Amino acid sequence: MKPTTTPKTYRVKSFGCQMNVYDGERMGELLEAQGITPAPEGEDADLVVLNTCHIREKATEKVYSDIGRLVKAGEEAGKKPMIAVAGCVAQAEGEEIMARAPAVGMVVGPQAYHRLGDMVKDAAAGRRNTDTDMPEDAKFAALPARRKVAASAFLTIQEGCDKFCTYCVVPYTRGAEISRPYSDLLREAEKLVEAGARELTLLGQNVNAWSGEDDKGRAVGFDGLIRTLAELPGLHRIRYTTSHPNDMTEGLIAAHGEVEKLMPYLHLPVQSGSDRVLKAMNRSHTAQSYLKLLDRFRAVRPDIALSGDFIVGFPGETEAEFEETLALVNEVKYAAAYSFKYSPRPGTPAASMDGQVAPQVMDERLQRLQAALNHHQLAFNEASVGKNCKVLIERKGKHPGQWLGKSPWLQSVFFEGDCAMGDLVEVELVQAGPNSLAGRVLQPARA
Ligand code: SAM
Ligand code: SF4
């Protein structure tokens, strides 16, 4: 087997949330700045970064099986791939991974990946390295400038979480809440638009908790940031995720009625429809206060598409409490949603609560919840048929001449036409399925 040398090619495999996707892109840029290029499709990479997620079940086992697969593929090819473990599993289990998996050359936490380049050099020299420090905001300043991006790009504006929902590992793996400085965000947004982004999705574990100061030291809230970004010429659309009901401000709600570039879509996790369960989750909102909040968004933006996150089988959840979740879903009629079985996370308060729900009960509840969510998603798509809207083209479809883009309500829309990536095209929505719609181009508009 060839000895470890400086890698020429890399591949980042990102799991989990959009913030990991963003981090994965930034790690890629960092490696490219060192002359390491993306491995061509279908070819093994010299360096593989496993950018892991720790939010639910089997995250750690998945990492070990991925490492085993990479080692085996390397042995078959007579190579020893350099393996880096990054992301939230790295943060939570770094030392353990180093001890158990000698093939891993480096472990790097989500707040330390700006050091990846140096760690690669160390690994090439045979030195294994772990960095799971959490220096406040040091990472972003140390990353190279943005270069080539897709029409729809992510921009992480806030990281970490101080909410400590009793089931969630994020406050432990991503650390305390920090907001990136306003001026840095404006600079990065400008670079993304220069590099071809037409839509920006602002990211954060609690994105609407973002706060900053402008160059005169005046306080700027999340809605102020959105209003400033909306002035960027060349940027057509702004989205954000994920927000928390407790950080919703009057200003953000008003922005949905006033800022044309802010898309009519709100992902606002509720987790449960039962106030007892919400309290045990430490969510500090009730089902009613959540519903009232949605009404305020609908008042300023009647066509807003709503989305949420749900957990079934939280410890102690009764059948009647689960039915309160179903009732909430049927009242809100979500356009999209993410639903999960509760997964005990080591070190979180809920993991040691009484009344852990049996797996088969969770399975059955998840199926019923998903049936309701799917019903409303299809109904939302069907109600869109006949509407005209702008679609931002994000990629080519499966068939020649076919394009795939997103409607303002974040629906996937397929259509054919003489278009290009990043175009904003006027489309009539003609047919609906559960996960996408077919469109007919009315007017191609080169962006
Ligand atoms: N900060 C966001 C919020 O407050 O809703 C969400 C962040 S979390 C990465 C995304 C979703 O994962 C949560 O909304 C929740 O539904 C789900 N989740 C988190 N921990 C979980 C657990 N232990 N078991 C099952 N689902 C979980
Ligand atoms: Fe996790 Fe709750 Fe923080 Fe969201 S608000 S990241 S669910 S602790």
C-alpha cells in the first residue's frame, strides 16, 4: 500500500442539515485554496471528509461503517485514503473516534474546520490531529473568499443554540449562540451574488435570533439584515431557516408583507401539538401561541406556505397527546414538513426521562402523522395548479431540455424551455404531484 502523501483530490460527504451543507462547501473551498481539487465523479478521492450529523439515531455507527467502507475500497485499489471526520459527531465523539479508528487522520469540530488545511499537512506527515475547540467566530475570518456557487446559495449567519430543548444535542455540539458580524455578512452576500447566486438562504440553528450592529454602531435585527440584503442588485430571492417561535419579532413579520424579495415561505418547527409535551421539551411556547403567530404571518402574507418539524414519541407522550399533534397539523395544513421519531441523545435531559415510548408505538404514530402531512402537502400543490409564478432554475432535469427550479413557495417545478441555470422564468403550474409540479413556460427572463 502507498504511504500517506499530500492528497491531490478530495470529496466532502455532508450529512444532516443545511448548515452542514454550507460547512461542507466552505471546507471544499479551503482545500481548493491549497491546490487540492474535487475528485472527478465516480473516482476515489485521496482525501475524504465525512461531515457528520449527530441529531438522531445511529449517527456514530454510520460514521464507523463509512470509515470501514473507505478503508476497504482503498485496500482494493492499493491506496490508503486520508480520512477526516468533521461535523457534530466529530465534536461529540472526537477522542473516541481517534482511539477506535486508526484509519482516521484527523477529527475536526464544526467551529474549528478553518484549521483543516493545516491538519491535512500534519496527516500527510503522519501526525494525527483532533481539534474540537469552539473559538467564537474565528472560523469565518480564516476561510477563503467565496468563488463559484449555485443559483441558490446558503449563507450561515448564526450558529449555536442557547435554547436547550430537552431532546436536542445541538447546544452541546454547536455551542452557544453567536451571530456573525453584519459587515462580514454583507461582504459574503455580495461575493455570493458576484459568483452567480440569485437566491440566498440565510442559515442558523436559530436564524431569527441573529442580531448585529451596523458600521455606525446601531443595532440591527434579523429583519434589518433581510431588508439590507434585499437591496443587493442581482439578488432575486431571500429565504431563511430555521427559526424558533420565541424569537419572532414584529419587524420580521412586517418584512414578510413588505420585502418583495423575501419569499412567501416559513419553516417554523412546533415539534408537538400538546402543551404538556411542549413544556417537557422546554420549548417555551404553547400550541395556541404558535398558531397565533402563524395567523400574524398569514395576515401580512396570505399566500405564505408553512412548514414545520415534528417529533413523535417524546418520553411520556400519550395517544391523546399525539392526537393533539395531528389536530394541529390538520388545522395548519402545512405545505411541507419534516417529522421524526424521538431519538434519545446521550447527555440530553430527555434521554433519562421516564416513559420512553416503545419503538413500535413510535413507528405507528410516525406513519399516521406522515399520512396527514403528505395529504396536506399534496393538497397545497394541487391548489397551486393554474397559478402563474416565477421559478428560479437550479438544475437540469432528467430529460433533455428539461429544467428544475423552485417556485416562491419552495415547490420543485419541472418544465421545458430555452432557459439557463439561474434564470428566473415565468411559469404556469399545470400539474401537481406530492413532491413536485409540472410547469409551462410563459416567459423566459434571462437574469
Ligand atoms: N433549531 C431548530 C428548532 O428549534 O426547531 C431545529 C434544529 S434541529 C437540527 C432540526 C430538527 O431535528 C428539530 O426541529 C427536531 O424536530 C429534530 N430533532 C432534534 N433532536 C431530535 C431528537 N433527539 N430526536 C428526534 N428529532 C430531533
Ligand atoms: Fe435544538 Fe431546540 Fe436549539 Fe432547535 S431550539 S437547535 S431544537 S435546542
